[in-house]
Amino acid sequence: MAYPLVAIVGRPNVGKSTIFNRVVGDRISIVEDTPGVTRDRIYARGEWLAREFRLIDTGGIDIDDQPFMKQITEQAQIAIDEADVIIFMVSAQEGLTDADEHVAKILYRADKPVILAVNKVDNVEMRNDIFDFYALGFGDPYPISGSHGIGLGDLLDQVIKEFPAMEKIDEDDLIKFSLIGRPNVGKSSLVNALLGEERVIVSPIEGTTRDAIDTHFTDEQGDEFVMIDTAGIRKRGKIYENTEKYSVMRAMRAIDDSNVILMVINAEEGIREQDKHVAGYAHEAGRAIILVVNKWDTLKKDNRTMQEFEQHIRNEFKYLDYAPIVFVSAKTRQRLDKLPALIKMVDQNHKRRIASSVLNEVLLDAIATNPTPTVHGKRLRIYYGTQVSIQPPTFVIFVNDPEMMHFSYQRFLENQIRNAFDFTGTPVHLIIRERK
Ligand code: GDP
Ligand code: GDP
């Protein structure tokens, strides 16, 4: 699912991150051992009038060792390259500055809608201060106040009006995947090796700029794959492309656009904080995940190496216990031929539908093996379950009192469901509801 992307641009201190945080709100992360998921966010989910979108705070992407004007130039360039709609932010408190004019000059080149927001208009009297900003040439400025939460509704109304029309095409049969991982783990080598397979037919597809970087191919069974390259594997050599924040933002976007994530880990270097941050995002987004350990050729191995490496990964990514691990080498091509089948398998599991009758048999068996808990003499009753969606498979389980469903019992039910059906590679979501 591709979401419209909104970028906030402007010189430092106008209030970009304040507005960003207001719009995305506080979403509590369910992955406790991934620090960084909520801290220092520059990319997050936003919603207004039931329209879902993604927001980037370009001010959070600082490009090392670049002078001030260069920084804001690059940040504006990121917005132009990435966004569907740009919010250009200035401040009524400091008034129009040279840096604002500098940003404006870059944004003139954008072939994208630019909405001018004047922040720090904290009271009605200050509304007269916005007129100077007409000089920037972006039409009517929207007065807002991040600290007082004023004017955001009108601004967001305008933002969603500018969203491109999203074609709803039936893409159910396409297998959309992306390779995610830090620079140098071997993503482009893996892509080239995969696409270089004789049995793979790559079809160039004309389309939007976004499609142009995605690669469509068909395997020998005739199954259609789309490799989503929002992760920036085909590098264009821009200054900001090597900054960590930018690559994390790109990775999150690729995760949003894909169904299956190949999380690539470098066997030589092991797992880093950034890997966990990105894997945590994929897990929370409910994507199917395969852990790909690349550069397996570089390790000196004995008969326990693979098992130990696997243990290391399981410890570091506890919440990804459903994700298969594969040890490959883009260099020697070791086990690369296994990847397409593995991608297909987890994609199928991610889309798997279970008939209610079969599901309820599994639930009955589960309750028979391990009776539901009682609290103060009252027993948890499970009435029935039903699958409500796929990608990821999501089940609603109706009970007498959801409060009595302990985490451990819920975990047990999930395991019973996993034992009964193949959900390798995909998260499974259980929603516990009350039924009187
Ligand atoms: P950024 O560098 O553009 O991301 O700006 P920040 O969001 O960090 O804000 C810079 C400063 O402006 C902080 O001290 C904020 O508290 C303050 N600020 C943000 N929004 C408003 C506002 O609407 N009114 C006032 N008076 N101050 C604000
Ligand atoms: P990316 O930045 O993740 O796209 O990584 P690249 O594909 O550009 O690879 C980074 C470096 O690692 C290059 O020098 C590759 O030749 C090397 N490399 C990639 N895969 C392997 C592998 O499986 N084994 C070894 N020894 N080197 C590899």
C-alpha cells in the first residue's frame, strides 16, 4: 500500500518538529526492546479525516559537515524528491528571513504542491504578521501555532486536498517485496544476483516515477514479483543519500509499500541498532519478514557456526520468532536459489485465510488441552473466533471478559494457531473482544 507522503521543510527553529509531533501524535510502540522507534522520529504515520498518509520532518535529517545553507538546501531537495505535498514552514515570531527566501527559491523548482504555513501565530493579534509572507510567492499563507494547536485543521484540510489520486489496482497476486538493511550489507549485490538468474524475466514497466524504480519480474513458475526500491538500492549519488536518517526513512517507506521484507544482515558485522529499529518498524507494520544473513562466505565456520549465529539473531530479535533465517552469499551465490521460493512461501502465509469452522476446531482443542484461566472464581470463556483480515492474518476472538485474557494465554492460543496452520514468516494478530 503506497501512502501519500507529506514533507515539512523550513529553516531551523520555525517549529517543524513541534508540528510533526502534533500531527503524528504519540503512538506507543509495542516493541519494547527497540529504542529509537519513538525517539528522534523523522518519519511517521499521520491521519486526517480518515485519510492516512506519511509525514517526514526533513529538519531531522542533518547532513554531517555541511554548512547551514547547504543543510537546508539538501533538506528541501529531499522534500522535492520524496514528497507528494510539501509544507513550507516559516515563523511569524522571527518574520521573513534570508534563509526562508533561500528555501523558497529551491521550492520554486518543485513540480509538487507547496503549502506555506506560518507558525507561531499564537493569538489573533499576530494574524496581521502573516502578510509579509505573501512575498514568498506561494499564495495564501496558513497561520498556525504548534504550541497552541491552532490552525492545524485548516492546514491539513488543504494538504489532503492536494493528494494525488491513488489508483486502486488489484495487486493481490503480485508479490511485493523489498530488501532492507544498512549500507554495505550487500543489498544491491543480492538484487543483481537475483535478477541475473537466467530463469528470471525482468519486465520494464512504464509508469510514474515511483514505479520506475520498482522492478517487475516473473519466475519460472510464472509468478509475478515486484521489487520495491524505495530503499534506495539504485543509488543516485546525492549528498544526503548516505546519511543514516535518510536511509532509515527510505527503509520505512519501502516497508510501507511492500508485503514481504527481506531484512539483510551482514554476517561480518552482526546486528546493529539501526537494524533493530527498522525490523521493529516492519514487525509493527505487520509485514511478512525473512532474515537474510549475507556475506556468509566471509566467516570461518565449524559445525556450530550457523546454529550460534541463529541463536544470536533470535536473541536480538525476540519478537521476530516467526521469521525464517537464511544464510546466503551474494558473492558465491550460496543458497540464493532458495530466496524466490521463500519469498513466495511467506507471501502466501501472509495472505492465508482460515475458514471459521476450522479455526474454531483449533480453538476448542486448545481450550481442551489447556483450560482457560480463572480470576477470582470467574472463568475466561472463549465463545468463537473468526478471521477478519489478511496481510497480516488477523483474528478476532470473542470472549466473556477481555480483561481476563492474560498475555500468556493469548500467546498460547497464537502458538496453537501457528501449529495448526502455516504462518511461517508472518505476524499473526489476535484481537480479543467482548461478546455478551
Ligand atoms: P524546528 O527546528 O523547525 O524543528 O523547530 P522546533 O519544533 O524544534 O521548535 C523551535 C522552537 O520554537 C521551540 O522552542 C518550540 O517550543 C518553539 N515553537 C514551536 N511552535 C511554536 C509556536 O506555535 N509558538 C511559539 N511561540 N513557539 C513555538
Ligand atoms: P548495499 O550498500 O547494501 O547495496 O551493498 P553492496 O551490494 O553495494 O555491497 C557492499 C560490498 O559488499 C561490495 O563491495 C560487495 O562486493 C560486497 N559484498 C556483497 N555481498 C557479498 C557477499 O556475499 N560476500 C562478500 N564477501 N562480499 C559481498
